[in-house]
Amino acid sequence: MWKDFFFQLLTKHRTLVLAGIGLPVGTVFDAVLRLRNLYYEKFASAPEEHAQRVASVQSQVQRWASVPPNERKPMCTDRKTWMNLSTRFAPKHTWHRIKMSGLRDVLSLDEDSQVVHVEPFVTVGQITRYLLPRGYMLAVTLEIEEATVGGLAMAVGMTTHSHKVGLFQENVKAYEVVLADGTLVRATAESHPDLFYALPWSHGTLGMLVGLSLRVIPVKPYVHMKYTPTYSQAEYCERIRELSCAADAPDFVEATVYQKDRAVIMCGRFAEVTEDAQRRKINKIGLPHKPWFYKHVEQFLDHEGEEYIPLPHYLMRHNRSIFWVVADMIPQGNHPLFRALLGWMMPPKIAFLKFSTTPMVRKMTFTLQVFQDIVLPMSAMSRAVDKVDELFQMYPLLIYPSRVYDHRAEGLAGGGQLPPPRPQDRIPNTNYGMYFDLGVYGVPGPIKKGKPFRTVHAMREMESFTQQVGGFPFLYADTFMTREEFEQMFDLSLYRAVRRKYHAEGAFPDLYDKIKPEVDVFAVLEEEKSFPVN
Ligand SMILES: Cc1cc2nc3c(=O)[nH]c(=O)nc-3n(C[C@H](O)[C@H](O)[C@H](O)COP(=O)(O)OP(=O)(O)OC[C@H]3O[C@@H](n4cnc5c(N)ncnc54)[C@H](O)[C@@H]3O)c2cc1C
């Protein structure tokens, strides 16, 4: 009874709980984690023990393999489910957890080949702190410090540099994987093309990842940002396409859409700051008292602007407001007084948010809110914005352009889980199409107005649209597809062959079972049928 009362309190007063308890507790929680990580990075890091840590994973997997088949449960990593960035709570307690979260060292940097060798639980914050002083960054990174390189490699990663280099997977040179029988394999495009191309988007269902070789790019200390307002949908769609495909494309391209016909396009180029006129334009956007980045950008809706952003501030620009997700949790969070007094505690830690999620709050994450990153071909940009407008009536929307490569020409093994770009979406004389990530985060307009809303119905319609135009959603977010629909959206032919060949069937969960929400979204679909049609 006390438990129910406590859960109800936590659900009803979540904003108060977040600002009053979540922020301070989350800050202490974060401070402890940071201190622990700092201590680990400075004093306890032991790259020379990598081989021992891998051997420990191998022996645990071998022990698992020696158990009679009917007594084995599928394997997964021991990363706590509340630590990851997915909206799901994977039912890890029903699987066999392999102890491997100690694999979190940066192992080496080869500056000649511009490749960094890392363990999978290295976080984006950690690798950025390691690489920037050495003059590099990951070719594809993420704006959220807590994401791990292993998570980005086994799922997906995309950033504002992806229009030049593609998704995270295009920048992996080698995966070191412990297979279902305990064998260690170093998979490259040449040595094991089938495994190499099936591992991204596999969510750890082909093997345990114990090491990665990743491409890095040289950097400069600042990003020169230009903000350009646009006042028609045709204008911003065309401008983003031109910028992303140009031979001299900017290093970073991004757009925030504030209304169907109003967007700010951001172009960033690596820069040195050497002159006083440039120094006067430096903006340390990541300081706690500064406005949230998307609010800062909104100011440029009625005039052009430019500034120099220190690179670490640029790379974490969406961190304090988790894009605009925090705005619905702590509506006062961007008030100057709040920023001045409590800004240093932001954002509420995702791990804390997940840790304090009750079953009711979990249901609210997909019935009252939308968290989706959807990859769509550029040719569908205006239709996609129209669709979101029609279905959810919510803004802002995030747009990151990205190449999506097709390696099928290199042989059958080159076909991964992603549907290949359609002929009309390919860039002539290349093996890629130009796509974009449409980030839809927040509370749908009708819900904000207090109206009943069929969220799951709307999400399923969005998924159906995505499939019609040849797109696909990131799988960290909740999916509302049935198994059959999922198998129509993604191409699982290579994945299935690799599961058989490397004995992953039964050893690791099946992909759909791993990524489907742990709650019954189809029961909610039924419930929603009693609501008025949206
Ligand atoms: C609001 C929001 C916005 C986002 N926007 C973006 C964006 O713009 N661009 C972008 O790229 N991403 C974005 N993401 C999502 C993020 O990229 C993913 O969640 C990503 O998977 C990294 O998170 P993680 O490290 O917590 O991965 P996890 O969830 O821990 O891992 C991902 C999958 O890989 C498996 N896995 C992880 N490590 C291993 C291993 N060592 N061996 C075997 N399997 C393993 C896990 O079991 C899991 O299935 C966003 C997330 C949020 C919440």
C-alpha cells in the first residue's frame, strides 16, 4: 500500500520531484559517478589489462556454453538497464548477464592512421576528454555524455558531421567480438564481411563486443557557426539538401524547425580564433547560466547571426536541455533566475530519470510523449514535416543530414539491416543516399491542450509513413511495429544468415525481442480505440 502511495506521489508530482529532489540527488549521483570516472581515468585506467578482461568475458561465455542447452538463458551485457539511453527497460533479469562493464578504457590512438582503439563502455564524454587535447574527435559522436561507444556501434549513432562521413558504423574499422562459443574474432570489412556489416543495428544479438577501432578526425579549437533563418518549407528543405551534398560542405550541418514554415539552419566550420574581431564573437554556449541551445538558436528566426563556439561547448550543445526534452519536465528550467541559481545542476541525469521511473511514468513516456529519431531520405523531408505536423502538432523538430551507404555492390555480405537507398535517393556516382534524422521529442500538441490523444495510433501511422518512403527509426526509442511489420521495414536476410553461421541463435535474444518495448503497447492500442479519433 505504501508502495502504491509512493508511486502515485512520484507520478503526480514528477516536475516537483525532478526539480526539488531529482536535480540535487541527480547532481550528487552524477558527482559521485564523475569522481569515480575521473579517478578511474587518471589513476586506475589499465589498458595493458585489456587482454585479461577479454579473457574473462570469453571464459564466462564458455562456461555458459558448457551448460545443457535447455538450461541456458540468452546472454546480454551487465550494463544496468537504467544507465542506458534507451526509453526501454530491457528485461535483463530474464537473461544471462556477462560481467563486462569493466571494459571502459581508451586503449591507444594511432595518429598515422587516425584510429582510436577503445573498449565498449568508454563513454562519449570520456573519449571526447581524451581526444580533444590530442587534436582529434570521433568522426561520429553524440551530444549526450553518457552514451557509450559500444552502444553507438551496436545500435546506431548519427551527428551533424554525418552528411560527410555517414552513420557511426561507417567509421568503425574493426569490431572485436566474443562469439557464442567463446571464440574471439576481430571482424573487419575484409576479414569477416558478413559479421562486420551485420553487427551495427544488431543490439548485441550476434556476440559480446569487447573492443572497437574507430576513425577520428583532426579538429580546431572553435566552430564558426552561421545561423540562417528560413521562412518557407521549400526553402529550408532545398537549402539543407544543397549544403549537405556540396563538394565544400560545412563540417557541421543542422536545422531546428520551429514551425512548419520556419526553421533556422546552422552551418559550422572548424576555426582558429586569431583576431580581436573574432575573439569578440566567442560564445561559451555551454556555461550553466547561458540559455538552452535550442532557445539560443530561436533568436535567429528573425535575423542571421554568426559566432565562434569553443569545440567542447559545441559538441555538448544539446546536453543541458537534452535537446528540448527537459522543457516538458522542468518548464521553468530556461528562466534566467533558474539558470543562474540551479543551471549548474542541469540536465537531470538520464540514469536518475530512469531509476525513478514508476510503471505509470513509463506508460506516460509513450502515451503522453513522443521520443523518436527517424532516418528518412532527403526527398521525403517536406512530407515528413507535414506528417509530424498533421499527426502530433509539435515543435521544435531536429534535422541532421546523413549519408546512408549501400555496401551491397561489394558482395552479398555488404547488405546490413538497413534498406538500401532507393534509386531516386542515391547521389549519382556514389554508393550512398542523402538522408536526414528527424528528431521528434516532447508532448503532442493535443495532449498539451488537455485533449485525449491516440498516441500509439499516431506513432504507428508515422512508422507506416517511414516505411513507405524507405526510412527507418532508431531502435533506442520505443517501436510500435508488430514482428511482421518490423521484418518488412528492416532487411534481416544477412542478419539471419550471420545468426546461423556464428551460432548466435539461442545464445543471444532475437533482434525484435531485444528491441521491442517491455510493456504491451498493443494493449494500449486497444485501450485507445475508445478515445475520439485524433
Ligand atoms: C533524447 C534523445 C536523443 C537522441 N538523439 C540521438 C541522435 O541525435 N543521434 C544519435 O546517434 N543517437 C541519439 N540518441 C540515442 C543514442 O544514440 C542511443 O541510445 C545509443 O544506443 C547509445 O546509447 P547507450 O550507450 O546507452 O547504448 P545501450 O542502450 O547501452 O546499447 C545499445 C544496444 O547495444 C547493446 N550493447 C551495448 N554494448 C554492448 C556490448 N559491449 N556488447 C554487446 N552488446 C552491446 C545493448 O544491449 C543495446 O541493445 C538519442 C537518445 C535520446 C534519449
